Amino acid sequence: MKVTTIAVDLAKSVFEIAVSDRPGRVRERRRLPRSRFLPFFTNRKPALVLLEACGSAHHWGRRLTELGHQVVLLPPHAIRPYVTGNKTDKTDAKGLLEAHRNEQIQPVPLKTKEQQSLTALHRLRSAWIAARTARINTARGLLREFGIAIPLGAKRVVPMVIEILGQDESEIPEAIHPVIGLACEEIRRFEESIAAVEIQLRRLGRQMPVVEKLMTIPGVGWITATALVGFVGDVWRFPTARRFASYLGLTPRERSSGLRRRLGTISKRGDGYLRMLLTHGARSVLWQAKSKKKPDRLRSWAIELEQRRGHNKATIALANKITRIIWAVWRSDVEFEARMPLAA
């Protein structure tokens, strides 16, 4: 049965549509406002709809799936080489049709509302942490100009500043007392918002059995577990554990030719937020392993690797191994079981 392919260049208010009935040929073009977008697909037979995995793509993908269409999301970086000539809405839609013909381009899985809720909470938490860090650094820098040095530690900034402002003979000029106080209030509001998001993430995580199983893995807490479920979604699209680690950018970048194979640093492809969480988790496992009298097989391997290759390389290697364990636990739907090292 011949299936019509429809490419859609998404936007906020105007959508460019290219309809193709055979490869390399655009039979019909439409430029529709937002109000006429869904009615256009409601009156058509089920088709293959191509969308760029950008803002609002998952929303429209779910709506089109409800209408009986098959939706395929393509990564934006893979579509750009197929856009010839000037970049316009028409050429973007045509580029979607051409990119879909390349079997090596892996589609992006369509996220559910639950997964997008998790990703939204994580994005807000990251934004508030960055804003809080910026306010803290600004307060430190301003007070340093008046000879006041605040010790290391984010939790020490607000109490120390309030204590200094409350002194009768403060070294901070009276003219900036109000704005410094406002900065401290902003930091406190950010901390309250971050705490509220973390409570919500914990609540959602308790409702997902896979999160509980992922948390049994060393270096994976409830933040990392919920982030994996939200951002990765379907782990079954990765046939091997190495593919999963490569997706997160934790495998070496290869630059080989002929009989010579060159492996460099990690590729850092994929989501940097997930890679950061896994790296911090691996670092905590490595530091904790040094204080254990009888570390398990995973921690013993990490300590031995650190002694041979250094702390940073051992951390990344451990993050790679934890990622592979996550893949196995997630697909097998079992909890992680620590094993003691084999006797010499």
C-alpha cells in the first residue's frame, strides 16, 4: 500500500507543509496558520508525517498520532545538510523529506506527557540553580570590593551577608544595603523554588517502578533516575549498552584511517545534562570507594583504574560503566546486585 509522506516545518503561528507521494518529488505545498493546522490532517487519510524534533514537536506529534497518522521526529542537526540553497520554510520542509530517506538517521522517540513533565521540572531546576549561583557570585564579588571575603560554601553567603548588614558599624555602605538585601531575598526564593521542584520530582519518581530499580545502582540517585526516564524515554531503541553510552557522549571519539586507529577523548555528544549527572555520580562513587574496607567489584575496579590512569580518566570510565549497568538494569527490569571481587 502506498503511503503519502507529509513534511511539516513547525513554527509558532505559521506551518509550512510539503506533501510527497514518491521520493524526491513534492506534489503539494501548503502554508497554514495555527488554527487550520489540525483540520488539514483531520480530513486526510493516514499518512507518514515528518517533524523536526524542536519546540512543540512532541505536542503536535501526540495530536497527529491521535488522528491516526504515523509521526516520525528527526533530529535537527541531521536535517541541516539536506537543506539546499537559501534557508526558508520551503527548503526546510523539503530537507525533511530528503533526510528521511537516509536510513542512518535515527528518529527521536515521541515523548509522553509524563516524560515531558519530568524534563520540564529538571529544566526549571537547572535554570534556578544557575540563577542562584549567579546571584551568589555577584554578592561575593561586590562584597570583596569592600574588603569582605565570604568563605567557600553557597550556604554561608546569605547568613553572613545578613549578619554584616545588621551590624551597627558595617563596612558595607548604606547606599547599597537595600539592593544587597534584595539579592539575598532572591537567593532564598531560588532555594525555595529548587526545593519545591525536588519534592515534586521525588513524588513522581515514587510512582515509577523503573526509577526505584535505577536507584539501586551506585552513583544513581533520584535526580539522575528521573532525568534518565524523562530525557531518554525508551531504552529499547539502544540494541547494546555501548550504543547507550555513545548516545550520552561517554565513548571515545574516533579518528581512524587505513590500518591506523586513533581513539581520542569522549565525544560529548547527546544531552550534556545527563552526562553531567552521571559524571558527578561516578565521582561520588569513586570517592566513597576509598573509605570502604571491603569495596565491591565495581568500586575495586574503579580504585585500581584510578591508581593506573588518574582520577579524571577513572571517573569518566566509571561513568561509562555505570551507564552500561543502567542499560542492563532498565532493559531487564531487575535491581542491581553488588558483587564482591573474586579471590586472587
